Amino acid sequence: MTSSTPDKVAVVTGASSGIGAATARALAADGYRVALLARRLDRITTLADELGNGSIAIEADVTDRDSIVVAADRVRQELGTADALINNAGVMLLGPFDSDQREDYRQMIGPLRRQAADTLRALER
């Protein structure tokens, strides 16, 4: 990233912790106004306050298309068109990897593939 990103908008899903929060911090440090999307509103509100620069917290569940559409509308209304989308939201299974957990892994991976397309479509409307 460079420091030449005035008025750029980034949307980060799964922004409440870990890689999502770190990515949001890096984008904000580079001058992006960041829309933080996650289910844990308290965490992303705290992060938005930390980031400043017009960053906003939007409670959203990427597995719920209606939730994403509402979030995308709010991004457009408050920040404008998104210049970058970081699809980071996911579900983490805790415990050892075991071939008997195939259905658990399908439930973890399936929504991630769908949410990327749904989020992008909602932001393009």
C-alpha cells in the first residue's frame, strides 16, 4: 500500500479481530476510510473509534444476504463507493483436524465461498 489513497474506501468483513482487524488498521494507516463489518458490533465500534478517519462499524452477518445488502447500502450512504473489498469473515473450528469432521468443514468453507460473491454483488448495486 502507499500513502496516496485520499478519499479511498475499503470494506473489511470479519473485521472484529485477528487478520480482519489488522488489515483494517493497515488500510486506515494508509489513508483509507474503512467500513468494518462483523457480527460483534462492540468490537468493531471500538476499532472504528481507534481508526478514526471516518471509519464506520456495521453489524453484519455475511451468511445472511439481506444483512449484507443493508450493510452495503450504509457503506454507500456514509462513505461512498467502495474501492477495495477484503472478504475476511469466516468461522474457525477449534480442535484437531480429523477426517470424521467433513460436514463441519463443509459448513465452515461453504459460507465463505458464497459470502465473497454476495458481498461483492451488494456493493456493486
